[in-house]
Amino acid sequence: VEGRVLKLTLEYDGTGFRGWARQPGARTIEGVVRNALSAVYPTWDGLAVAGRTDAGVHATGQVASVSVQGGPPPERAPDALNAALPGDVVVAAAEHAPDGFHARFSARARAYRYRILRRRIRSPFAEHRALWWPRPLDLDALRESAALLPGKHDFRAFTPTETQHDVLTRTVLAAGWEEHDEELHFTIAADSFLRHMVRTLVGTMLEGRDLAPLLQGQPRSDGGMTAPACGLYLERVEY
Amino acid sequence: VEGRVLKLTLEYDGTGFRGWARQPGARTIEGVVRNALSAVYPTWDGLAVAGRTDAGVHATGQVASVSVQGGPPPERAPDALNAALPGDVVVAAAEHAPDGFHARFSARARAYRYRILRRRIRSPFAEHRALWWPRPLDLDALRESAALLPGKHDFRAFTPTETQHDVLTRTVLAAGWEEHDEELHFTIAADSFLRHMVRTLVGTMLEGRDLAPLLQGQPRSDGGMTAPACGLYLERVEY
């Protein structure tokens, strides 16, 4: 399609979805976004996304790109698309992107947040939105672990062996733990991420494991557990 | 039942419920709490609640009382009951109450919060949890309205005509508006509340109406709209 390239910023509650990527018979974010695009644009093509989030993972700053012809101007695209989207997905912003812009390949960095609810009793409001962790956590130790992450490492200990990644090194730009009332948040930014990488880093840190040896290309079997999807948020993509 | 009186503090996401009160064929908070009590206590009786919340209304500090025999000691009641409750209801605390304690009749005051999301684009995370209000709001005017509320007034303009209340006056102890990032919250405490009273106060203020004449016993037809249930939280009950 010869048309305008749109950059869309998306927010979604991943609870009701089998992740981003379209699958037959499953409710996916890509599926509902494609339906909305078809309702709003006479012609569109080449939908791409910065981070193909897994089932149950949320986004507050996912970015998609798509070529469109006809339809509303970019400043009216969010309202038009939101009218065609279900309540758990929203287009927060839309703008023209330069020719050749691709949400995934043009991205220089992604930032994720992992939310942990640390109280003894679970919360109905954090259900599906944060990991409930009633046991004690050593925040100093968690911070020491996070401090090891910036830089270029081989992260194969933190991604399923069967996942097909050509390159298993990634460059972490920043990582840390923040306290927010009853919650503890792990934040991490990197050039890109291996599948399950944030969740497995969180799971391994929660086990109290020493990350240092694992960052040197140890096999997956040496890594820790994969924390549940519900705590993870794709927060920002940088271009 | 001759037994201990328990005071339970409950939190719930009201989205999936037809309100507190048990109804045949409907999922209600009372219904799931009764099931949990039966799973944990050999004998129990006299379940009462401070505020019989409507369908879709949430609670962060609801209080219930119940007489129990046998079962776990109060300090272990939350975990035992929570294991038998669905994810959208939780017992946050349990303690022995004095003989004769009744969650509703012993309550001296209740406090509610109404959450308004004021951004142009709706949020997937605030869906069912706050009223989305994309239009401008005059916070000064809202605060002037709230300042009229403390004291004893006839609130019949703010409750459905068909509701059976013997007395239509209530004493408001405090009321105000708070800003929380992208949200605006109305908070109000009173000895007790008429049905729909908080929601209709909010709806009337959002319409920009002058509350002063309405607080003198005007009929319901003079009051404003009833704001949706999803923004309302029963936050605290005082004894």
C-alpha cells in the first residue's frame, strides 16, 4: 500500500488476551487492532509492533506502525480507532511517522516494568495486574542484583531453550527496583529483550539467587523460575 | 448460634457482582462470603454488613459481622476464608468483636471515595474502576459544592423516590475533592447514606449544578444524574 505510515501508541490490559500475536480462534491484541483498523481505514497494511507481548502481559506504552490510506487524519485516529476497540485496549496517541518507520526494527530501546504486591493478604484490585508476594523480600539484595544488569551480557539463562533467537546477547541500559506504597517495581530498559527475559530475571532475583554467574552465558537450566505474566508491563519504546 | 462475634474487613472489586445482597441466580458478594463461611466454620449465623453496596460498586474497607462456632481462631480466619473466596473478594482482617456488635447497626460513620479519570483518552486499566470524564472540570466549583455538604441535610433529591428510607436526613461529617495524578477523587464521610446518595451527589456536581437549594429537601426530580457505580468505593467504616 502506498500511503501514510502511522505510529500508534497502545495501552492494554493483557488479562483477557492470548498475547499480541494473532492466532486462529484466540482473542489477541493484534486481532482486535486489525479489526479496528479495518473499521476505520479503507486500506491498510504492514501492521508491526515493538514488543510481541505474551499472554497476560500488559502495556502502557506499546508502539505499533501501520501503513494506511484514506480514513481520518492522524489527530483524529485515536478517537476513531478507540470507538472500534474493546474496553481493554486503547490507542493513546497517533502520529505520522517518517517513511520506512517500522515499530519493531526502528526501535532503539524498550522499557519494561514488573509489579510485585508485597502484602500478606492478596488484593482483589491487583489480581491479574501484579504478582502477589506475601513473603519477605530483601530489597538491598534485589538492588545489588539489579546493579549487575547494565551492560552487554549473554542472557541465555533467562529465555526458554526452544525459543529461536539468533543472538543471545542483549545490552541493558538501566535496571532497578522502586518502592511504590505496597508495591515493589522492577524496571529495566534494554536495546531489546529475549523472550521471557524480564520475567525470568525477576523470578531468579526473587529466589535470592546470585545473578553474576548467570550473566556469562550459563544454560537456561541454571536460571531461576519465570515470574508470572500478570506483573509485566511494556512501558516505553524509544526510537 | 451462641458463639464468637467476628468483625471482618473486606475488600472487593465489584465489577463481577450484582452487589452485596444475595439474590437467587445472581453472583453477589454476600453469596460468595456465605459460601466461604460455610467452608470454614461448622456453624455460623447472623451475617451483617455495614454498607449494602450496589452492583459494580467496590470496597476497600467494607465491614461485616458474623457469629461463628468452631473453626480457626480469628488471627487465622483471613487466610482460611481467602482460600475459599474467589480472587475478586478478600478478607483483609478479622478480629473478635464485643457481644452485640453488628456491622450495620453499630457503625457510627461510613466513608466513600468516588474516582474520576480525567484524561482525553479512556484507560484500559481504569475500566470498571473509575468514571472516565474526558471533558473539562472546574475543580474550584466542585470544591465550593463539596464545602456545602458537611452538616445535617435532607438528601431526598439524591436518592430514588421508590427507595424506602424512613428518614431522609443524613449528617455529613466531611466532604472534599482530591487530585491524584490523572484522577480526581470525591471523598465523603457521613453517619450513613441514602441509596445512590454519593453517586447522585457526584453526578449533580459534575453537571455543574448549584447544590445549595437541593440540600433543603427538594424532590428527586430536581437532583442531577446518578454517576455510574464503577467509580464508587466503600473505603472505611467507623465504630
